[in-house]
Amino acid sequence: MIIPITRFEFGELEIDVSAHVVKRSGEIIKLTSTEYNLLLMLVQNEGRVLTHQFLLKEIWGVGFQTVTQYLRVYIAQLRKKLEANPNHPMHFITESGIGYRFQS
């Protein structure tokens, strides 16, 4: 039997999947459902590069696979809310022309 991971911790970042709570340095961070779903997708695939098309299809649906601006906006929001320095991200890494990778 596979038991799903219900809690992730990466330095000051803590995600409790079962409680649907994200904390940075012990403080609860409010995320929209789209931000939360994108965060979970990236965290559950830690270290892997997820393409723009894959993320758009998984989060927004098949009809949005070419709307990369959505992804840029939401990644920027996650960086702003969860990174210590959004201008020099440590967790949400851009792979130019390909997609994004979450790094702990």
C-alpha cells in the first residue's frame, strides 16, 4: 500500500497537504486554489523540469496549453509569496524556453 505524502518541508517553507495549509517561517500564507495546485504540482515533482505545456494542461486544462503568460504570472505570485528574495528565487527555478523546476 502506498501512503501519499501529506507534508512537505523545505527550509522555511512548510506545506501540509491534508490541512491545505502553506507556511513560510511559521506564518500561514494565503494562496489561491490555482497557486496552491501549481505549488503542489511543482513540489510533488521536485527536481524535475516540468514543461510549460504540461503545467498549463494539468492546472488550467487542455485548451490552455499555449497561454504561457498565465504560467508566468502565477509563478511570479508564488515567488512573491514564498521566496525570501523573489528576484533571486531559490525554489521556483525557470528553465528558459522549457518550463519550471522546484528545488528544495
